Amino acid sequence: MLRHCDASHFTLWFVSREPLSELQLTLGEQSYPLTEEEVHSVPLGQHAFQYLLHLSRPELLSPKTVTQYRVSAKGIDDLFSNVKELSYGDANSPHLYFSQALTQVWHGSCRNPHHHSEDALVAADTKLAQLIDKGTNERPALLMLSGDQIYVDDVAGPMLCAIGQVIEKLSLHHEAFHGANIAGSEVLSYRPEHLYLRHKNLLPRTEYPAKTALWRWYINHPIFTSSIAENHLVSLNEMIALYLLTWSPELWELIDLPKEVEGLSAANQLRWQREWQNLLAFKAGLKQVRRLMAHIPVYMMFDDHDITDDWNLTAKWEQAAYGHAFSKRIIGNALIAYTLFQGLGNAPNQFDTEVRPLLDVFFAHPAPETQDDLIDQLLKFEQWHYTLDTSPKLVVLDTRTRRWRSESNLAKPSGLMDWEALMDLQQALLGQSKVIIVSPAPMFGVKVIEAVQRMATLMGASLLVDAENWMAHPGAANALLSIFMHRKTPEQFVILSGDVHYSFAYDISIRFRRSSPNIYQITCSGIKNQFPEKLLPLFDKLNGWLYGHFSPLNLFTKRKRMSLRGRRPNGERSKRLVNQSGIGILALAEDGEPTKIAVLHGDMTETQFEPPRQE
């Protein structure tokens, strides 16, 4: 997988079943023997070794140029020569193509392996193959994955069994637990009769009574609030195995998953068969997904499911989660896995001082003490966000760990970014004429859904409806809107988001101002996930009736100073929301204005969001 790549950086991530030495990188005709500082190796287990190659040189790569790359090691001339279907066409090795000018960007979020929808990354690979075959330069500069690359809290029964087999085959490291009803990860069972029971028998519970306006929960209410946490992962080796199964077609060839198993209830037997069928379809596309990621720089950011549903949604949730030794370990394990498989490749240098030394110590000597030290550091770490020196400048936000906690009620949703984080954002925008912001949750969402979330919050049920939107916290909402209305804000302002499992696009301007910046909220979700099919059309109609462009109800919202116009999917008159898995395609003019906003679906059809009608 290609990660952070630009004119002076080349970053490549891969996992090998054997340790490698004397690595050498060849870019085009130039070879570079790699030093210890340029090779970050992590022994995930006895038969799994992660490598992050990060080469920095002035004028290392040429933009908009196809550059073939190859990796050799001691005794191996070409490390990837036997990897099947890794290259396009007749090429005998993968290549890199990037552009400092972001004339085209592909983006998306929410890829759930056992969801029934099609994997849009497979369609993206097919699209890229067509572009390469045509010899066109209209190729994406990068692929931005804005959250929920994996689902730690929503794991299919067959996937959990596969995870158990991967842990054994790769001899991934085990760990001891504290505050749990089992001693450690080696005791975890992956037998069919033990599936779909973790929310009852394993996951930690609160030690305080929780009150709401509608009911009083008993003192042992589950800390992890996902409604589908029956197979929630808990150990680090499980999460490592899930990442590998999400991206590696080879591992699936070693997995034995029967269509029918004994020991399940009748309902769970049907559930197993449904999930098994969906996983077979997911597995079939993994070679194409790997090929795509080997040819285009990939950038990522976490959302909640990469760690757990409702992660840091309220201060009350944080008190319960981090005050319990076992739940803190589970969250920490997910952060370690995110760091390894996603975070390090985004901006490798940001992790050198605070994180990588502890990461290396832990994997060199896996022990409860070194694991806890690493987790404590990751929970304090504040450099998950990053920027890319592109045109437009790309600013990727961390909306999960620097929350603005409610001061009136700890059970109310926290702001997605606190005051200091928002001021850092404003400083990053000053002096820019055009910018792309990646916010996992839409900054400007569907108002009727936000209204439902607000009503649920007033009744004390914010966790029930995932009431985390930018407008849910007054302080964060007002600070964010002030940034948009600042006189020195960029003239072209594009916001890329995911999270919500449907797609839409808004054209936004500031009311009562002659020289308003052009703001575009573009949401594409999910890559392999969808909103409940019968519910979304209802929300779409209600939002049009209640909060349409000319509705006076807009004057009673926090964003009353902003004018929102919904773009029309394929020119439809009243529809604004699209409920079909896909990957977002964004094309930009030289001044940063979108010239194409579209979603490429898994069946290779395309939805184009056309500008609002001029009244």
C-alpha cells in the first residue's frame, strides 16, 4: 500500500511472513539502499512482520509522472514479483502516480466487510484500470479514506472465526487482561457456540447508575454502546488479524469457513449463513483493492468504529470507558492497531518522538507494563491530525480525541473539536485562497436528522441515536461558523466527509454578504455500507419540506447565517440524498472550485451531483 508520497517523500507499507534485511528501494532507474531510520519494522507475531519504508530526498519524485517501484531484500531480487495481480496491464511491477495539484481526489468512508452492499473500492480499481489503459492523465492525485476503515465493534461471526485462525497461523502475540472475567487473550474462544455472546459475557460494564428522563439503567449498563457488539474485538492480536483480513487476499486462502456450523441458535445460524455469503463476495474483490492501493497514495483518518461505536461521544461515556481497566485496554489496543495500520503512514515524522520509541519497545518485549505505557501515551497524543502541502492545501481533522466536553451536562454530546483545536484549524487556513478540509462527520449535515438527534439528546438518549454532529455543541458550532465567516477565510472551501452511510452535496454561502466564500460540503458514505433503505427517503422528503432553501425554519437554527443549497443527484428535482455504496470522485479547477462532484457505485454506475437550479 502506498502511503504518504509527494515530490520529496516516498512511503510504502506492507506485511511479510518472514523478517527481511538489507532492503533496497528502486524508483524508476534509481536504487536506494535503505538505512535503519528509513525502515520501520514491527514484529506483529512469529510469522507476520510489518514494514513501513519512508524515503525522503529533495526532488525524489516527479509529479504527474508514472514511476515504477520495486523492493529487494537479502536473497530476494524482487519482493513483489510473485504477488498475483498486483500490476495493471502488461506491467511487471507496480507504479506510483501523484500530483501536487489536486485536480482529482477520490474519497470515501465506512467499509464493512459483511454488509450486503458492493465494495466500492473494487469499482475504483476497475475505474483506475480504465484510466491507465486509456493513457489519460485524468487520474486521482490521492485516495482519502475518512473513517471506519474497519469495524472493531461490528464483527461477523465467520470473520471472528477467521480472526481466531489467523492468530494461530501467524502466532500473533497474546496479552494478559486486568479487570476482565478472563485472564488473557489466549483464553478467548472462537468456537461457533461462543459467537454472538461477547456483549453479555465478556465486555465490561459500568459501575455507576445512569439516569435519563425516560428510564433508569441498572448499575451494570454496558460501557460499549454499540447495538451490534456481540462480537466486539478486545485483544490487540484480534485487531491486527482484522486489519490483515480486511486488506490481504492471501490470508483468506488459508482460512476454513464452512457455510453451516453446529452450536448456534436457529436465528444465529441464519445470521452466520448471511454473513458468510457476504464475506465471500468481499474476499473475491480483495486482489483488486490491493492493486488499487499499490498505485495511488492512500491517506486515512479514524472515526468511531475504528476504535468503538460512540467513541468519546460524551464526557460521561469517557468517565465510564477510561475508568475501567479492561475497557481502557480495549480502546488502547484499537489505537495501537490504528497507529500501525493507518496512522504511521499518513505523516510518519509526527510519530518519531512520542510514539515510535514506545511502540518499538512494546513489540520487542510484549508485556503488560510496556503495553500500558504505550496506551497511556497514545491516549495523550494530540498529533493524529495532519496537513498536506498540496494545491489546494489538504487539512485532515481529528474530530475524536480533542473534544469540547459539555459544561452543563456530562451526558450531553461533546463538541467534535475543542476551542484550542479549532483555533489551530483557523491558523492553518489563514493565507490560503483554496483549501480542502477532511472532517469525518459532515460539518453541514441533514438538518432534519440533526433535529431528531437533538430531541433524543433532550430526552437523555444521545448514545441511542449517535448524536454527534458539529451543531450539537453550542460552543463548537459557534466557533466553527465564525471560522467560515472570518474575512480571511479561503475563497474556495471544500469539505470532504463520510460517516453517515449516505451521500449528498451542498453549495453554501454566507447570507447578507456580497463577497461570500464558496463553501462546498461533499459527503460520500459508505464504501461498503448503507443507511436503512426504507428510512432515508422519508428523511430526505422531510428535510426538503422543513429545511429547504426558502424555509423560514432555517432562521431558527445555529447555521442561520449560512445559505445551503442541495445539489441534485443526476438532476433529480426533489431528491438530495443517495443511499448506495460508492467512492466519491471530486474534480477541481485551478482556482479550487469543484468541476465535478460524483459517486462511483459498486456496479460501475455513477451519480453526479448537479448544481442547484438558479431561481
